Amino acid sequence: MLSTSISGFVPFVICCVLLLLTGVQGSPASAPTSASGAPSHKAKASKPQRASSSSSTPASIYPPPDLVPSLDSPEVQQWLQEVDLSQAPNIPSNKGEPPTCGTGWTLNPKSCYTPCQECSADDVVTCPDQDVWGLTFDDGPSKATPALLQFLEKKQLKATFFLIGGNVVQFPELAKKESESGHHLASHTWSHHPLTTLTNQQIVAEMKWTEKAIMDATGHKVRYMRPPYGDVDNRVRFVLKQMGYVVVDWSDTFDTLDWQIPLHHRTRKEAEVGFQASIQKYLARKAAGKPGFISLEHDLADINVDLAQTLITYGANNNLTIRSIADCLHDPNPYAAINYAPGVNGVAVGSIPPSSTPKSDTDGLDLPQYRGKTSSTSSGGLSRFSPRQQHFLGNLFFGSRASAGTADGHNATRFSRWLVAVERISWSGAILVSFVAGLASL
């Protein structure tokens, strides 16, 4: 009788264990808590100042990567009190994905929308000095970043890295290495969501969480930023300026489109030849006083870094002076605050579990929906997603999503969560059936 009872409960115990495993795998890994102090998030100073620290804050307070942060957290509520949005232009948010620039889409003449309109915004798009190349990399840090840092160190070159906040929390040691190597760090928002589709308050949350992540990892409070997809209008510019940010885009024709290579929408050779042609065109047409240019590259995958090495070598061989954005603008104060002790608040350098780090290939890569800066058309419609959930149905779903790469990333995230819920309900049902069967066998 006892053996029959025990055997009746075996399925129940097995289902319980499986449900627990599903719950563990389906939850994002939390970074360990670290010791003291939070940086002060005050208005940008006219020159770098030493930032102060206050209360202890664990790394787990950070919002999930790839999602627009909630406005309900006490941190965001405090930041919103510090930023005056009362005079923001009354320009409606764009709906859905960044709008394409072709026919059938009406532009608000007051919006000065980049990349679709030619307008007189004061975004940084060139380096002032002739034959100067402003070298920039977006979307890191990632597992591909160390090879790029090693190459730049060998060539004794500095670049500007526009960092995604969610990636900084996962790779704080790489952000710290970039800073210690003398590179210029800047913001690329928290979730890489098109800013013109967000509310003013959401833009503040995106920027401030990224600002905090970079400061926690490196001790530097950034003041330069690049909007994801180059997606910015006068409303977004106002909000960014209220937080003290300098907006940096890139020069026309100097987008490498290297993000398309891992997706097999562009070959490495095509990207190489296209960018080299832009350099030759620049050199052929240069005149006295002609400004330098700013490029757009990514340190997402090894193939991107390999291409960057080739292009940088080509530029140097053509006597271009390669600098970070701060250096090319002759800015002696590229940060709003410096010398806050890194690794003591929120992000303990080197403490992020390996399971929480994104991959540097096309499986789980942060891939944009489109890139480029053009007055007429966008360059794609590809999706950007980075699934963090590891579960039964989710793996099957994202396996097909990675190869298709065409649906909206946020819909994918919502669907992933739905799958998690269905999966857990299924396990719960199995447990209930097993429990009833166990009772019946008594």
C-alpha cells in the first residue's frame, strides 16, 4: 500500500520540480547587490564636477533590458521632478515603428524630423576640421567589444561608444575598460526604442537609466547621446536638452550599414566597398575649410569588428585623422561629471552572471529595424530583438523569429511572456492531475 502511494505521488513531485525549473529559467537573471552610494542626478554642470553618492541601491532595481522602462519606479519619479518639461513643443508622438520617409507620409514642418527632413537642427553631424574622421560605435558593449578595444589600443586611436544601458548592466566591465582606455562614452538609450514614439516622460526614463548604468560602471556621467535609428524631432531634442545632452547623428553616406551583415542582408565586401567609396568621394571633393565627417558603425558582432579594422586602416592610409567625437569637437569637458567611484552602486564590475549576457552573433543580437540617414527613404524594416527568456516554447518561438527577423521586437517580447504564462498554466494543470491521481491511489 505504501509503495502504491509513493508511486502515485512520483509524477506530482516530478511536475513540481519541472515547474520550479521553468520559473527559474523564465526569469531574467538578477545582478548581485553591491555596496554603497547612488550618484546625484542633477542638472548638467557647465564643466565636469565630482558627483556625490547617497543611498545604497542594488543592481536588481534596473529595468529589464530591451523594454521601455516603467514610469512607476521611485527613481524615475525623482528624475521627472528634476527635469522641466513644461515648455516642450506640442508635437505628437509617432505611432508604432519609426515612420518611413517615402510618399504618403505627412511631415509636420515644425518637427524637424531626422532622418526624413532637411532642417536646421543643431545636431552634431560633422567634425569641424578638414580630413578628420569622427569614429563612433553603437549598441555595445557586447562580446565583440574586447577585440575592437584591442585593435584601437594597438593603433593608438580613440572612439566614441554610444552605449545601450541594458547592455552596460550586463557588461559593466567592458564599459569600464572603454573608459579606462581613454575612449569617449555616450548614451544610446536604455532599450534602443525610437524616441519619437515615446512620451516625454518615457524619454527621461530611457536616458536617466542609461546615464545611471554608465555612471555606476565607469564613474562618468555622460552628456553626449545618439538617438536610436537617428530618430529625433524637435520635441525629443527639447527633452534631451533639458537633461543637458548633446545630440550626435552621423554624416550622410558614412553609415556603414554594417548591422545588415549578420542578417545576411548585406555582404561584408559590399559594406567595405561602399564605405571606401564614400571616403574617396570625400577626398576628391574636399576644399579648404570643408569639415570632416562622422561615421556610424557597430560593435555588435565579430564580423562588424573585423570590418571596422579594415575601414579604419583604409582611412589611416588615406591620411585621415581619426578621433572620438569629443576630440573632433575639441570639447575639453565631454562628461557632465567624473570620478564617481565605479562598481560601488548598482553594477558591481565583473559580477554579472554569464547567463545574463547577450550573444555577439545573430542569435539574440540587438538588431535594429532600420539604419541610415536619408531625406527620402528608410533602409529596411528589420526587427531588433534580444530574447532573455529561456523556456520551452519561447526557445521554439525565438528560433523561428531569429531566422525571419521581420516582426516587431516588442510584440515578440509580449508573445514570449504569453508563452511563459501558457507553459506555467500547463505545468500547474499537470501537477493538479498528478496530485488527484496520487490521492486516488491511497
